Amino acid sequence: MVLKLRLWGVVLSAVLVLAMFSGANAQSGMAEGEMRDVGIAIAAALSLGLACLGAGYAIAHASSAVMGAVAEKSELFAWGLVLVALAEGVALYGLVIAFILVGKL
């Protein structure tokens, strides 16, 4: 329950910051290309940050479950290692997306 509240707080904070930035953009007279670049930079930061948060959450829960399973049955170590590595792949996908977006700047 606490995690859901924190997640909603992060999402609402991001929406508030974007709303404030769009209002500041209308007053400052930024060019169309500059606004596009800022949007791409924010998208790259969000893709990497949220992917790393998700991967960290998955690794924390998967690794603790794997440790419990290995304590009871040591043959499950290889499968547990694969599950933890798959969770790490989520962060790598976020990094790839961020590099693709930064390449568009």
C-alpha cells in the first residue's frame, strides 16, 4: 500500500513539473526545436530512471526468493541466477531507449 502511494506521488510530481514547465515555455518564448529537445531529454531521463527503479524492485524481490529457494534446494541456483539476470535486463532496455532518445537531440 505504501509503495502504491509513493508511486502515485512520483507520477503526480512529474505531471506537476511538466505542467509548470509548459506554462513557463509559453511565457519565455522558446523555439519549437528547443521545446522538442527538452521533451526528448525528459523522456530519456524518465525511461532510464523508471527502468532502473523497476529493475531494482524486481532484483530485490527475485533475489530474496532465490536465496530462500536455494537454502531449501541447492539445484535451483542456476534458475534463480537466470531470473535475477532477466530482471537486470529491464534496466539495460531502459538504457538502450535513453541512448536512442539522446541520439535524436
